[in-house]
Amino acid sequence: MNNYPIDHVAIAVRSIQESTKIFETITGCACSVIEELPIQDVNVAFFGSLELIEPRSTHGVIGRFIERNGPGLHHIAYRVPDILTAIEEFEEQGFETIDNRPRPGARGHQIVFLNPKTTGNVLIELVQQS
């Protein structure tokens, strides 16, 4: 299996706007343009390799996550050169995916999540950059 570099770390927040000053100060990076992802019911913004995920409603995955856990660390994403090959490699090692196949993510990338039941209860995202 290859060693994949970290692409980003994602934090679920109630509001990107309200969190911007905190994370610009901490990271030293300006907030990217806020990207709307209605299919996933979220908005996202990046501060370097830190992603903030804001729910668009309380009905989506992130909205429910924040209701259950409050704002906080959501997932760690690893950059893969070929997402289909990476999925196959991880499945051969006994990991399960949440998604049956890659789907569009932020910045036009292809993504897939590994089931936390097979990753020590940590949500892992695989990202193939566009």
C-alpha cells in the first residue's frame, strides 16, 4: 500500500463567517472563497490545509454531526493519485467505504470516505485532485 500525504483536516463549524477570524489568526492563511455544495448540504472554506465545513441545514450529515457532538474535528483527508486504485487497495486491506464509488467534493475533486468502523473510529476521506 502506498503512503498517502494528508490533503486536509476538516472541522465542522456552525458558521464559517463567525469562525474565519479565529482560523485566519491560527493558520496565518486567508479564508478561501466559500464554496457551496448543496448536494452534500454544506458550505466549505479552506485556510491552507484546514477545511471548515458549515451545515446548510440541520438535516444533512454535518448538521446532524454538530447537533450530536457540537463543532469540532470531523475528518482527515488523504491525497491519492488514483482514487479507484486507492479504494481497491484499502478494501483489500479490510477497510470499507461509506460511498460505493467516488463522488464530487470541494474544489472539483473526487472523494470517498472510509467507514470509521474500520479505521479506529476516525472518519477518513480519500481525495483525488482534479
